[in-house]
Amino acid sequence: MALINVATHEIHCKIVYYGIGYCGKTTNLQHVYRSINPNARGEMLSIATETERTLFFDFLPLDLGTVHGFRTRFHLYTVPGQVLYERTRLAVLNGADGIVFVVDSQAEKFEENVQSIAELEMNMRRLGKDLGHFPFILQWNKRDLPNALPVPVLDRYLNRRRVPSFEAVASAGKGVFATLRAISKSIISQL
């Protein structure tokens, strides 16, 4: 749920990058962070335990304009992708205004992606939200790898809701900002 800071004339929106372990969530955030003017972003913070890590930072985009006279500030979060951190993922999802589901396009990761998106849908229901009526984008990451499944296959099995999707090679920055722009605009359209 977007938070409004009347004192600063800002609307704060939370974007969560969700997906299996090592699918490229952190790589997306790191690329965005490195690419944004330091004056327009906060520090990247990491909440780490011995076995998991959640990254987040906020930034003030300069090209999205205002909403009812308020600037938008986006807070980007990753969730730990490993299966045993479901409770942490649920906690990070709480209060999200939009979700980017990062898909590892490798054939051997297909079933993990299917399970992860099913878990996301279940977690959203637990939070009282319907993913079908929520800003949600898919990113087909690791498109440069030789064992990447064709996009039509990924789309058929993982994009049942027919939400916007973007091909990406996050390690090279390809598709990272297209995905971020799309989820940002989707969130703003619902404010």
C-alpha cells in the first residue's frame, strides 16, 4: 500500500522483485542502483542473516512526473529465493504496491519457477490480495544462455494472467529498466 508523506510531498511505493534463488533479482537491483544518480537515490541496504539476504533501496525517478502534485519515490526490495525462506518472502511482500517476478529462463530451472509463482499467488492470497488485480510484471531473465527456454514456452506456462513481460539479461543491464518502467507505470496508474 503506497504511503503518502505530506511533509515532503512524496508518495512512497514498494516494488518487490520475487523469484527463485539466483534468478537475477539482486542483479536487477544492483544494475538500477549503479545507474541512478546518487542524488536521486538512498543507500542500498542489506538485511542479512547467516544464510539469507534481502536487499533494498529507494529512489526518486526524475522522468515519471507527479501524481496529484506529489512526487513518487520507489522502494525496491528483493526476497531471498531459496525455498526455506518462505516466511521472509511473505514478510517482504507485505505492503508491496507492485511485483516483478524474475524468471530464470534456463530449462533446468523451469519447475522451480512454476513452484515459485504458485507460492507467490498463495502468499498474495494470504495477504488478502489478488494477483490478478495487482501491478505485476514478468521478466524472462538469462536470455543469453544457450539452455534458455523459448519465450513462447515460458509465456504459455508461467504467464497465465497475460501480464506484461520483458526479456532480460540482467547481468548486462538488458531489459532491466524496461521492466522497472513498466511496473512503475502500472503502480502509478492505480494511485
